Amino acid sequence: MTETALSASAEIQNKALVRNFSYINGKWCAAKSGETFNVTDPGTGGFLGDVASLSAAESALAVDAAQQAFANWSGLLPQERSVILRRWHDLLIEHKEDLARIMVFEQGKPLSEARGEINYAASFIEFYAEEAKRPNIEGVTSHLHGAEVEVWLEPVGVAALITPWNFPCAMLTRKAAAAMAVGCTVVAHPSGETPFSALALAELSERAGIPAGVFNVVTGQAATVVEPWTKDTRVRALSFTGSTGIGRLLYRQSADTVKKLVMELGGHAPVIVFKDADMKKAVDETIKAKFATSGQDCLGANRIFIERSIYAEFCEKFTEATKALTIGVGMDDCDIGPLMNEKAVQKQEEHVADALAKGAKLACGGKRHDLGPLFYEPTVLVDVPDDALILRDETFGPVAAILPFDAEDEVVARANDTEYGLVAYLHSADPRRIYRVSRALQFGMVAVNRTQVTGAPIPFGGTKQSGLGREGARLGMEEFTEIKYVCRDWA
């Protein structure tokens, strides 16, 4: 490990967690060319460190290592893999404070949210450590005289994982723990904006005794690192979390090698609040749905539909609650931190300007905050017209768009009028309406009278352009398996 500004920080107790080389086959690897890229703190603009930027040939070495390690790792007893994964989980919990602080510095997330993400990340390892031990052979009633029939689930092989900057620990463990539990080996590429979190997980994986080659983390330019994996026939599965546009690109690049694909892509979540809903709870939960992770969340509320008879009251209370949100750098443990980059801030400005030009009203916010160039005020737009850009395009920031509706069928149709289908939020006290609307909404997940629905035991994922497959639950592990059917006579 070489010294970085991040590892030198007094906020990080265990300096060895701050790594700036890739981790391949149990070794820390600089780029042979010496090439690096800079990582900065979005809150202060301060330099955090240089991280190795590996070439395509070096990226392929990670696949070599994973392929070589696959036979031994998949050949372990499930109980043996479980013990190793459990040690990894325990180390995440032991070092939660340092891991959270690393995340705050490179991602800007408020400290309490970062601590919550480390717990969330660890929960996937714990869950899959247990799930690894479950039987994976299913007996099937035979359709042939004298034959016995079985269905086996076997690890697919090497799995490539591409993870985003908004949840740099949890998105990696959700994928890696599932793949590794079933016996796959992993090559992972973290976002270039938040590589230190993934490299810290690699450091802890080594301490946990995960064998060399089983868990590899390759840093560098995404196109350089990932494209060789999409073309490599030894990489049998690819799991990606990120934008729909990049997901489509990876889909095309993986077609020739016919990989198993798991993709958690963009979202455009509606919130629907009916007049019989608990007003206080609806406001509180919609604040959470909109402003968690400073709005930089694929589950973030993008379109807030309020029944007309309660529309004015909701807008007033929601605006008051938005004005009360605190803004600051992550270590201040505020409500709203910086956005990830200049492009993200420009998107907020574009969406707000477009909505106002088309007749929306600004209830609060609407501009950059004085704290720095990447801070944007929590913003509320009301009376947003249906043709506004914000109602078509994922905002991914702290701008809330509120608009009224008159009838149930109308609002369901408007909520479904999107190419995305990840999550929808529904507030009502009427059980019949809850059932009807939950069934009618074309989304992979529906949250009723609450915001938080995710967790290790549930199948996370969307419909339409929001992705393929599921993460979490047993289904998340099965995404990294192949089905083998055995029909047997005893000679």
C-alpha cells in the first residue's frame, strides 16, 4: 500500500483498509504502465488519492485467476464456504466505523447513512453464508418407468460484477456474496469515483481467508476493464448495477458469449397518495423516498402524485419538511450531502429550469448551495405539468416533483407511463384499493404506506427497462447457477 491523503486522515483508524492497488489472485497490483486515476472528496473537492488504472490485458489476468480458483472453491463443502463468508461478515461489522468513513470521504454520503450501508452490506454476506448450506438438489416425480429424476443447481463459473458509486459497499456484497456462496468466483469492477470502498472489502476478504483468485477487484477505466470480460467465454455471468444506457451496452457486448445477465438499471419511482392516507406518515415517508442518499438512489421518488382534495395540504407540509432538511459534508452527519459530480448538479438545474419554463411553481430550493459547487438545495416543484422533463427522466438528485390527480384509474395509468419499472410507493388506508393498485402497478416492487422495503431476504429488481433478474433472497443466488437435469437408471 502506498500513502494516500485518505489513509493519512486521522478519521481512519485502521490505515491498512485504505488500498490504492487492484486486488488480483490474492495480490495487490499496480498498473504495469504506472497509470493511475484521481479520486476526490465531492464534499470538499479535496484530493483523496491515486488509484491504479489497469490495462485490458491486466484485467484479463483477473479472469485467469478466477478461472483457476473456481474448481477448488466450488469443490469446497457448502458449510466450508459458509464459515469463510461468515468471517468476512464479522470483519465488516468489526471495522464498520472505518468503512463508513471511507465511504463518506469518497462518496459524500452522510455518516449515519454510510454506517447504515455497511450494516446493509454485511447483511448480504451473513444471509448468503447461511443460504450456502441449503440443499440444492430437487427431486422430481419421474415420468419414465424405472428412472429416477433429479434437478441440480451448479455454480455457473466466473462471474463479473460491475458496481455503482451510490452504494459502493452494499451493491458489491449483494452480488459477490450470492455468487461466492453458490461456488462461483468473482471479478469485480467498482466505479472509478468510489474505488476505496471496494478495495477495503478486498482487504477484509483476504483477512477472512477467502482463497486467492476467488474475489478479485480490478480498478481502472470502465471500458478498458470490463469490455474484455464481456468478450471472454470463461466469464459465464455478468451482474451490473447502473444506468439503463450502460446496461443496454453491456447487454449487446455480452451477446456473442451468451452470458447469464443480472441487471439492476434505472428507476423512475412514482409515489401515489390517496386522500384516505395518513397525512403525516405519507409526508414523512415521501421525504425519505425522495431525499435518501441526497436523492441519488434508483429507488428515489421521482413523480409524486397527490389526490386533489389533499393536494394543497400535502404540498405545504412536504415543503415545510424539505426546508427543515440539513445540508453539509458527510462527516457533519447532515440530511443532504453533496452530489457525486458536476454532471449530476447540471441535471438538477436542467430539470428545474425545464419544469419552471413549462408552468411548474418553485416551492423551495431551486439552486446550488453556498457550501460548494456540488451541493444543490433540496427542492420542491409543485403543479408540475405532464410534459416536463423531470416526469420522463430519472433526476437522481434532491428535486421533488409534485402533481395532482383525480381518479384511481387515471393515476395508475400515469404512474405506469414510463419505460422504467423498479419500485412504486403507495399510500392508502383502504385494503381493497391497496390490493387493486398494487396489482395494477407495473413495477417489480411496491411499497405500501412505507419507504424501506429492501433487505437481504427479498428479491430486489424491476421490470421493463429497469433490469433483468433479481438480487437478494434465494433467487439472487440462483442467478449464478445453471440447472442440470439428471435422469438415472440403476443398471
